[in-house]
Amino acid sequence: MVTKVYKRQDARAPLIVQDETRKENHYMVYLSTFVAVCGSFSFGTGVGYSSPSEAGIKKDLNLTIAQYSLFGSILTFGAMIGAVTSGPMADFFGRKGAMRISSFFCIGGWLAIYLAQGPVPLDTGRFATGYGMGVFSYVVPVFIAEIAPKQLRGLLTAANQLLIIAGVSFSFIIGTLLHWRTMAMAGLIPCVVLLVGLTFIPESPRWLV
């Protein structure tokens, strides 16, 4: 009995053939990441706001040291509550929905600070801003990790921390140049960009599943 062995040129070819000419388009991934990290930048501007604005706020609103200390620290209480509620919120409303809600809180908070004529609206705005920051602290990195392909995931998720630090630095830099009310209006910019940008990016596929 003669056994014939036929050699095939494609014997070592993979079972699943990838088309090398077809390159994955990461445009939407980059756009979605940019929109999301606007929340990280807003987080940083909120953290860095109270130090450069201290002298101006205390002078214009006649605040005592105790009153301004409350203004500076109440942000953390809002952020704590925001962080606790961010998980259920992101699961119920979706990642985009949670970012949209936190943007409204931050926008309302910055407007309250801008219009404040006393300690109560000032603290209320600061608390609302802190709540939005707490939600951002969870939702933004989760959203980026869920939309990013594995070869870009590490790079894009690192943008979250980078933009937080950039936001803090931004507040300290413009704090030497601008009035504290103008600084509050500047804090609105990343929130508005995020809110508008959410209409152009897709929801996290993991949440949709």
C-alpha cells in the first residue's frame, strides 16, 4: 500500500485569517476618551480651585477662616457621596447617563459659586461640584476601560489621572491671573464640552450587553 503525502502551501496558515490591509479605525475611541477625560479635567479644576481663590473670596464675601475652611472641605463630602452613588447610577443610567448627570451637578455648582453673595450658596455650589467629581472619579476610568481596545487600554486609562493633574495645575495657573468668579466660569468649560460631546459618542458596549 502506497501512502501519498500531499504538501499544501497553506498548511501552516492560521484558521482565522486576518486581513492585513484592513486597519482598525480608532477615531471614535480617541474622541470618546477625549470627551470622557473632560470630566477628569473638571475634577482637577475643582480640587485646585480653593487655594488660589482664597484671598479674593474671603475679601469680597467677608468670610471668616472657619467659613472658608468649610467651603474648602465640603467638596470632599460631596465627592464621597458621589463616589458611593456612582456605581448604582452608572449601572442604571449607563456610563454616559452617569457622566451627563454629574456634568449637570458640576455646572450647577460652578454657577452657584459664581453668583454667590454669601457662604450658604458658596458652600452649596461647592458641595454640588464635589458630588459631580465623585461620580466622575468612578465613571470616567470605567468608561474608558470598556471602550478601549486592549492595545490602547493602558495608554487611554492613564489619561484619566493625567487630566486630573492637568486640571489642578490649570486652576493654580489661572488663579494668579483671574478673579475668583471668572475662575468659576472657567470651571464650566470642561463640563459643557463633556455634556455636548456625549451626544456624539456611543455608549459603553459592556453596559449595553
